Amino acid sequence: MDPYRNPFAPGAGSRPPELAGRDDILSEARIACGRAVRSRNARSMMLLGLRGTGKTVLLSEIAKIADSEGLIVSKIEAPEGENLPRLIYPEMKKVLRSLSGTEAAKHIANRGLRGLRNFAAIFKIEIAGIEVGVEPEPGLADSGDLQHDIPALFEMIGKAAQAAGRGWILLIDEVQYLSEKDLSALIVAIHRMSQDGLPVVMIGAGLPQVARLAGEAKSYAERLFQYPEVDALDPAAAAIAIENPIKEEGAKIAPGALDTIVAKTQGYPFFIQEWASAAWNTAEGPEISVADVDISYAATISSLDQGFFRVRIDRLTKAEVQFVKAMSDLGDGPYAMADIATSMDRTQKSLGPTRAKVISKGMIYSTDHGYLDFTVPLFADFMRRQR
Ligand SMILES: Nc1ncnc2c1ncn2[C@@H]1O[C@H](COP(=O)(O)OP(=O)(O)O)[C@@H](O)[C@H]1O
Ligand SMILES: [Mg+2]
């Protein structure tokens, strides 16, 4: 059918035509935002899930909701090896600048901007251009201890937002890449906001290990956040994700064809978008048939293999690839470290550094029970196809 009218959206962070099965998470987020602007205690959230399950698109959707609820929205993505002060500085500056334009918030926002200048100096953040009319204010956000300075600045933002009748939402993607120090500072700051009833909410998204990382950083993080799981879609939601966009374009899909995609994708959103898109392009129309779906399967897999799966493995060294290959050779996860070591004819201890590297690259994670598993759904299948 007409590729120009293909509604599907394969690709990281691409907004799906139908955001299926996430109503509960979205409504929790809306409530948190609505409570925050009313200076009611709002629960921050960490969205947890494997790659390709739809965390990034959820954050974007929550950004829209927050905006419509009257919050100022900041969105950052934690890349590997970048530090929090540098990531968050421009966002805090934007928020304080915008709040300083409101008469009722001006005084406190300007204090915040002075604190921010101290913060930039002490954390050696380069500032483009000359800051006009911002006098330093000793003692505000200039301790050099992130766990002290970030909460101090959040407090300024929270108070200014409150005075302006607004709120602030900080959306952070790929939270697993934050260092323990950075994550601690954020948790302390959010804790302070919640204790002081200030209108600041944080919604993070990351791989499943984030719950444990947060708990290790600060034990009270467990109670401070909600941890909704962003998992594969259940069969009903998966069917909606496929069928609604097709109907919306005035086309149809045969029931058997729909069932096949739902079953074989196991409800994984990245897979659904890729396959539904390929099936649409294959079909003569106006109905996507079982044959169309069958024929487009090979193209779907090859596209995923060259994109979604490939980019993950391209980041590994040879030794690290050997490690994940040994995992996939054992079948589907989770995997016991002892089994991996045995199959590689190595000791667990000697594999420790490799294991740690592959975890830090976000390719595998340690499950609640101390086993290892891939952070990318269906990755073991991909590895076995590479033989
Ligand atoms: N609820 C959903 N229903 C249908 N498709 C979705 C849904 N959530 C995400 N997708 C699709 O899945 C793919 C991966 O989404 P993304 O947000 O990048 O995942 P993640 O950030 O978890 O890796 C995108 O193609 C997106 O359009
Ligand atoms: Mg993402």
C-alpha cells in the first residue's frame, strides 16, 4: 500500500501512531503533574524496561501532559560518561530565566540564577557569552558537593515555580548511565522537594537495574519513587497498536495476519512497528493479508538485525562479544554466571571485568536473583542468527 501513508513508526524514540497499553502510566504521570502545580506531594517516577519497549516515547508523551498541566518541562538524556552538572545546568538556567520573567517569582528566580553562577564556577562548566547583571551570592550552591548544591538549586527553582503558580518537571532518559554520585544528588534533591512540598517532579526512564542502582545510592529511594514497568504489550494492546493505525488510514488487516504479528513479536513495541510497517509496504491492499505478513517477516528481521540489534553489538570489543555469544549459546536467559564461565572454559573471577564492562555499556544486566540477562529483548535469537 502507499508507503507515503504508512502510519507505522519504527526507530528509537519515534512516536507510534497508537500509544497502546500505557494508559495507567500516563494517568499516574498526569496526577503527579496536577498535584505538583497545586503544591501537593507528587510522587516522582522511574520507568523501567528493556530496550525498545517504549520508554522514550512515554517520556515525550509525559512532557506534553506536563506542559498542558502548567509545568515547565526539562528533558535530558544521560549519555555514557557525561556528568550531571553539565547536563542539567542549561536546563536549570532556562527554567530560572523563564521564571524570572514573572513578577511574583522574579526575586527568588534571580537568587537562583546567582546560585547557578556559583554552581557553574565550582563545577567548571563553561558558560557561553557574558553574564550581565548577575552578582555572585556566596554560600548558595557553591560547596562543590553535588548532594548539597543540586538540592539547593532545586529549592530555588521549586520556590520560584511555586510563587509563579507553576511547577517544574525534569525528565531524564537513560538513567542507568548516571554515576552513583549523580544519581544520589538527584534523589536527595527530589526527597527535599517532596519534604518541602515544592512543585518539582522527576520522571526518569532506564533499564531494569535502575531500581537497584537508585536503592544503592539512597535506601529511601525505594519509597520516594514509583517504578512502573514498561514491558511488552499484552496481546490486546498489541492488537490495538497494529489495527487502529491501519483502520485510521481506511485500510484493513486480516484477523489471521494480525494474530501472527501479535504472537511472533511477543508484544514488543519495537518489533511491532517494524513488522507492521513492512507488512503495510508489502501489501497490495486494501487489506493486509496473511501472505503479506509472512512475506514481510524476512525483511523485518533483516532490518532489525542491521539496525536495532546491530547497534548494540557494534559497541562491544571482541572479548565482550565472545562473552555475550557464550550467553546466547546457552539458550534464552536468564543466565547463571557459573554456566557462562564453564562454557567459556574460564573462571568466574577472570570474567569479572568483562562482565562489568558489558553491563556498563547497557548490553546486559544483573537480574534480581543474581542472574544475567540481555537488556535487549530477543537478543539471544539475534546472536544465534549470526552464526
Ligand atoms: N505503547 C506503544 N505502542 C506501540 N508502539 C510503541 C509503543 N511504545 C513504543 N512504541 C514503538 O516502539 C519503538 C521503541 O520505542 P522507544 O520509546 O524508543 O523505546 P525505548 O526508549 O524503551 O528503547 C518505537 O518504534 C515506538 O514507536
Ligand atoms: Mg529510549
